[in-house]
Amino acid sequence: MNDVSEWKISKWPFLASNAVLLGVAAAVLLKAAHPVAQTEILIATGCVALGALLGCLPFILEYRAVKKLIEVNAVTTVAEQLHNLKTFSAQIAAATGQWAQVQETTRGNTDKTVTAAAEIAARMATEIREFNEFQTKLNDTEKGALRLEVDKLRRTEGEWLQVVARILDNVFALHNAAVRSGQPELAENIGNFQNACRDAARRVGLVPFGAAAGEKFDAQKHRAHGVENPPAEAIIAEALAPGFSFQGRPLRPALVRLQEAEAPAEIVEKNEPETAPAAPAADELPL
């Protein structure tokens, strides 16, 4: 029914009628007496008009049939589309319902996830704060223990520095006494013993230094015995006790006796008593 060929009209009857009518009109005009009468003209004109109408009538009917067919097809298409539209509307409604359910489920899961994440974040923050407090306490404890150990080590270091310095002072005094005794072998042995003790002290960073007779007095390295403010051009007469430096840091200046400015050095040596005055006690030379 939707095929155009099924809606076509046979045209030959109409065309045959048209030809007959045209023949009739021609025959009327040919057989009519001249001049042609008005009645014959009307008959011929009517036959021609009727033949023209019959010739055009099948085309008009076929056009109307095709138009009707197009309208029917259009209505069918619209109906099908409306049916599809209803199907699509049902599908859209179902999808909308499913989407709403998904949103509700997702919203619920999202809320749960956010709540769980907030709880985890709060727990982590609490644990981090507790860990930082524990670490701070541990660091403070370790710092206090290390500070105590450092204080003990410094105290111990000061004590053994005092002990070693006193030992070296006594060895220095013993060497001076051996030199003044007039026994070269004894002085040499005591000198070797003093050098060995000083080498042992240098291994731990304690370096003793002395002052030679005739050397110029240096206030940064020397300390004058019995003189508060020695002159700038003072000359050292003899060393009474060695000075010390520990790991490059000065600890104690060397205790020296200065020459007298009035008497020359040779006279001082001639008038010097055979027994020199004893060196100051170790308590007079603190580090």
C-alpha cells in the first residue's frame, strides 16, 4: 500500500476519450457549412474542453493519490516516532530513577567516606601530636643526659688536666733541682724523664712550654713572679714553672723570674747564691 506504483491510475482510457472528443470536434468543424454556425462552434469547443479535461484528469487523480500516500506515510512515520518517543520517555524515566538511586547511594557512601576520612584525619593528627610530644620528651631527655655526660667529661677533663699539670710541674722542679745539684748524669736522666713525660702529655693535646733565660718578657705567654706590672722591656732571668696549652688553647702562662734592671746580667750570675729559691707551689699556678 505504501508503494507509489500501486497507486497509479491507467491513463489510456482518458487519453482515448480525449482523442475521440478531439476527433468529434474536428469532424464537426469539417462537416459544418461555411461560415460555421455558432452552435457548431460551441459543440467543437465543448468537445475540445471535455477532451482536455479527460486528458488531465488521470494526472490530477494520480497526484492526489500520491499526495494522500505521502500524508499516510508521514502519519505512519509520526506514529512510529511517537511510539519510539514513548519508549524513549519510559527509558529516560527508568534511567532517571536509576540515576536518582545512584545519587542517593553515592551521597550516602560519600557522607560515610567523608566521615571516615575526617575520623582518620583526626586520629592521625592526634597520633602525630602524641608522637611529636613523645619525640620532644625523648629529645629533651637525651639532651639532658648528653649535657650531663658533657659536664662530667669536662669536669673529668679539668681534673686530669690539673693532675697532669701538677705532675709536669713537679717533674720540672725535679729537673731544676738536678741541674743545680751539679751532677750532669743525674740532670741528663731527669731531663730525659721530663721529655718523656711531656711527649706523653702532648699525645692527649696538653703541650707544655717554658721560657729561656735572656728571653724578652711576653705578657701573653709569661707571668712574672712577685711583679704586678712588669716593664715592657723586661728580660727573663729564669723559668720557675712551665706554661700549658691544651689543643691550641692557652691554659696557663709560664711563671718566670725577671732580671733586675739595676744590675747587669753577668753581675747577677756572679752574685747568685749556690742554692736557688724554690719554685712556687703548684697551688699558686692554677689552670
